[in-house]
Amino acid sequence: MAELRATVKQVLSQLAESREARYYLTQFSSTDRMHFAVVKVGGGVLDQQLDALAAALAFLRNLGLMPIILHGAGPQLDAALEEAGIETVKRDGLRVTSPEAMGVIRPVTYRANRQLVTALERQGVRAQGIQHGVFECDYLDRDRLGLVGDIRRIDLEAIREAVDRGVLPVVASLGESATGQVMNINADFAARELIWAVEPHKIIFLTPTGGLLDESGRVISAISLRTDFDYLVSQPWVHSGMQLKLQQVAQILEKLPDTASVSITSVENLARELFTHRGAGTLIRQGEQILELDEFSESDAARTATLLEQSFGRKLNPGYFDNLPISKVLVSESFGAMAIVLEGVDGIPYLDKFAVTPEAQGAGLGAAVWQALIQRCPELYWRSRVDNPVSPWYFEQADASFTRDGWVAFSRGVRDFARLQRCAEDSLAREPSWQEKSDDD
């Protein structure tokens, strides 16, 4: 009973909306246990956040979920090789692995694997380290890279047996050749092949940054590869590591259904990423196209009214669409998420409505529309009621805010103070667009 109370307390502390949590828990629980999730853990997380990581994974297991965990050990290997006097050489981002280096890599990887298994068991969760027998390899490039494996076959038997017994499988990034030679495998490559073999409902990468970061150091909440990939890789602030991660994720999703996604998040936000609509990290999907409209046709206006009224729970004023000074309208193909942007003061666009259905939030469409919005509108302002549930998220997205009479005026990218004042006054002076006052207007 004490363990149950602790689990319930943890659920309530991490999840803001119990209805959302129930929705996702039901969805995950209906999936075959083998196919719930693959969680790839970076060596840095394993090194710095071992106990928190074990607690987060135990939380999932206590809810009846069975993530398959795969880990790397990069920082641990760097330190151990340096201590052994073996230079770390990387080619094409891969660690060159001599027989001498493998003599260090193998025991360090074993130790990292045991440490995570032990930490999970301290949380009262049964776990099994799987250090060999999953990845059958050939040499990737023996002359240039040494004992670096190119995965040719995946054997899921040991993982399946662990899951069937209710034991969390903890898989190390080591492989073997057909003749039994142990090989070093890049953990991201191992994750890719394991994901393709398992086809999990959720794919999660746990990193210290908690997601991919934009030019201001904010976590990008969602990326739609169809609409965002080319833009992102062309940006000067997207460094080589982020480019590589985007390319790896794009490669993973190429072989999976369009409904598949990759979540990059932190240990502390794992539950929020899994069990809330807005999540807490970067959700990457192939995604829907984000369409841009410059006017509403009759059918578009009808679909938009339905979306807005369902999302806000209020009725629009009958004349809302009459003479609307549209700057642009961004909408997902399914009309599950939309941003209506109007002409504002000083030529700065005003975000009049940002609407997302709960289902579209869960699919990352709201965040995808927001990402498209800030790409197209580097300067933007809008308003929200103080007690709007979305306002905390708006504070995270805004550069400046001003509160008055129960409203908050937000802006992003507007640097001049006089222009900020004009934006705030304009947004707070606008007439409501609902038939009745609404907390969500």
C-alpha cells in the first residue's frame, strides 16, 4: 500500500490534467507490452542522473508499462580511455575501436549496464541487463574504424522473454560478429535498428538538454519534418550535433508509419512528455503539411468556426469573419490546429486566435503550427486571460508580457520599448470575438 501511495503521489505531482493522463495511459495500456516504448538513454544522463532516471523508469513500470531501455556510455568511455592512456579518435562521428580500446570499452559498458539495473532494483523494479545477443554485426569499415559494428540482424528473443516475465530489459550498445567477436556500436545506430525491429508506440531519447534548442536556447516543442526539416538544417544556429540528431531521427521515421514520432526530453519531464497533450520536450514527426491561407472560403470559415468553438467551448460572434483583416492563417491539413494572424500596429502581426483540439495536441500539431508561426512571424504579439490554462506556456514562448485587468499582453521578437507599448495597448483594447465573455478569449 505504501508503494501504491507513493506511485499515486508521483503521478499527481507530475501530471497537471488527470483526464489527459487517463487518456494516454489507456492508449498505452492497450498496446502490446513489447511495443510500448523504446527509451534511448545517453551516457551523460546515465552518468549524472542515474537515480532520477531509475525513478522515472520505475514510475512507468509501476503503471504497468514496459519500456525497452537502450543505453550508451560515451562520457564514461572517454574518461576510461583517457585514464588508460588510449587516445580517443573519431571518424565520421564514430569512435575508432582498436583491440586495446575494446579492452576498455567492454568492461565500462558492462559496468554502466549493471549500474542502471541495480538502480532500477533499488526502486523496487525487476530489471535485466542484456549485454549481448541482440545485435549481430559485421565490420563497418575494419581498416578505418577497427572493431566498430555494422548491425546486420536483430535478435529480440532475450528482450521478449524479459518483457513476458515483467522484467525491464536494459540493453547495452555492444554487438557480436557471426564468429563471436565483440564489437562497439554507436548507441544512436543501435537505437535506430532496435526501433525498426520493435516498431514501438513511443520512441524516447533522454538527454540533459531535454530537447532540441532554438537560437534563444528554448526547447523547440515540435518539429514536423515535412515542413521544418529543410528550414532548420539551413539555420546557422543549428550546430552539427543538432543537425546529426535531426538527420538520425528523420532516418528512423522514414521506415515507420506516419503516425510514429520521436520524443526528445529530459529525465525529470519524461512523465509530462508521455502523459500530457502539450508534453515537455521536442516531439518530432513526419507531420501534416501546415497550410497557409490569406482568406477564408465559405467552407474554410465553417471548418474554422467549428475548430474555434470546440477548442474554446464558446460561440463566436456571428460577424467574426466579416472584414477580418487577415495577415495569414496557418492550419494543419486536418484542421486540428490553427493560428489566425491579423494585421497589427506598426506592421507587426497580431495573433488573434490559436486553437488546437486535444487530439491534435497529442499528435503535436499545435506545436507544429506554432513552430511554423514563429518562422513566418519573427515579430508577433497576442493576448490571453490571466487564468487561461495555456497562459503559462505563452509566458515561456514570449519575450515580454504586460498584465492588466485580468489580461496578459504578450510579444515575441519586438525589441523597441515604444513599439512594445503600442502592441500591448492594441491587444488589450481589442473587442472580444465571442458572444459571451470567456476565460479562453
